[in-house]
Amino acid sequence: MEIQYISLVATGAVAGLLGGMLGIGGSCIMIPAMVLILGTYDAAGVDQIHQYMAAAMIVNFLLAIPSVLAHHRNRAVWPRVLAPLAGGALFGIIVGVQTSYLFSNTAAEYLRWTLGAFFLYVAGQNAWRLGHARRAEGLAREQVEAMPVWRKLLVGVPMGFSAGLLGLGGGTLAVPAQQSILRMPLRNSIATSSATIAAIAWFGAILKNVQLGSNGTIGRSLMLVACLAPPAMIVAYFGGHLTHKLPLRVVRVVFMTLMIASAAKMFGWV
């Protein structure tokens, strides 16, 4: 049990660091780690994946708060982009959760493959930018804010929809989508994604944990949160600062690695 506790605390710290630094939340790190540390089934043979998801959703919200403070201190969050992203994501979560009950396994698999291909495209796009360092990183703030609202909703709605349908961390999709659709600089995409997660993650956490509570297992979810959240929140603040202190090339390489790993997850390679 002591080893499991230490492992969960370490998992929270890693999720906080990468979540704060890359604006991804942390579910893609925490859920696989909990499966590895605690197993898929409990002593009664009940699948624990929903407990892990419920715990991760709470931690996503908690770690987003200090990371957003760090991004805000660096004046990297763009509020006029954040508002439509958050609104669209809330709508997308509701639709995604409801759609998850209608999708067949085969249809959901096709959607995962589409997301995987998109992640590989974004990784390639960032690799190309590594070789063209003198090229402008993205559009200016005024240009992005002047874009029509519907274009920003093209980022927010899929962010929420994928979170509701597949249980993805919304930032895994939101950061590359902001780069591709809104042509935002990477650092500002990360910061605005973190702020969006802070604005919407509480909603998904409530929905999931209320559902979990009806099965009498919410207490186990909160015990996991007690192990994961404190280190995640502490480290997330420093992760948010690293986004702006590290050379952009380093941030880009770490982000590319995450995109490739996410694509591998979508294609079922890992």
C-alpha cells in the first residue's frame, strides 16, 4: 500500500508538471498510471475505469487553477478567445456524453483514428516549424480576437465533444486545434487551453461523480483525488511558468512528443 501511495503521489506530480506546461489537464497521464498501479478491477471484480476517470476529472480542475495563475502572470491567456472556447466546450461535453450512449464500438474506433491522424498532422506541423525558426510563430492577438465567433467554436465544441465521448483531456485537442484553426502561437494556445479546462472541468467532474455516487463508489474516487491532487496542484504552477521560461524549441519538442504519444494511444499502438 505504501508503494501504491508513493506511486500515486508521483503520478500527480508528473500530471501537474505536464498539465501545467502543455495545457492538457492530465487525464491522459493519470488514468493509464492508475490502471498500472492499481489494476483494472477491484477485489470484487468490478471494473474501476469509471472511478479513475471521475478522480482524474476532479484533479484536472484543481491542477488547472494554479497553472492558469502562472499563465496569467505571463499575460498569455487571451480572454476574448477563452470565452467562446469555454462556451462551445460546455455544449460539446453535454452532446458528447449523450452521444457516447449511441455510438457503436466500431464507430467510436473510427473517431479515435481520425483524432490520431489529426495529432500526427499537428506533430508534423510543429516539426516543420522547428526547421523554420525565423517564420512567425502565429498571428497577433488582435488578428485572432477579430476572427468570427464560429471559428473559435470550431475549437471549443470538438474539445468538449471529445472529452464527453472518449474521456480525453480537452487540452490534448484544444492546443493543436488553436494552432491549426486559429493560428495562435503555441504558448498562447497552451495558456488559453489551461484556462478553458479550468472553466469547464468542474462541470464534467460533477456529472461523472454524481453518476459514480449512485453506484456507491464516490468515496474511492475521492481517496484517489486526495493522493493525486496536492502534488499536481503544487507542481502545475511551476509547469505553467516553464511554458514561458523554457526556450520555445524545448516546449515545442515536448509538445510534439505528447502529440505522437496521443496518436499512438488513439490508434491502439500502446
